[in-house]
Amino acid sequence: MPVRNLGVPVAFLEHAKRAQVLIDIGLTAQEISRTIVETWAKSADLASDMPASAP
């Protein structure tokens, strides 16, 4: 299963309201959900491409 790190980057962030900072760094609920769904879909595609293991 792939692992995705989601968090605040180690960088200077411009001063803004919390909501705007989260939008700028892609950590809104919508962006996090999209990332999870895309990562899950990619891992499902990769798993379906792998040959079935022998019993």
C-alpha cells in the first residue's frame, strides 16, 4: 500500500488566515479527500496489473 505524507511543508508560509494557508498548501478537507481517492485508485490499478501469485 502506498504511503502519502500530508502535512505542512518545512518552509516559510506567507501570513494569512488559517483557512487561506490551508488552501495554499493543499490541506483543505476537499484536497485531502481527493489525494486519498487518487492514491487509492492508483494502488488498485497497480494491484490489478500484477500477476496472480501461485498457491
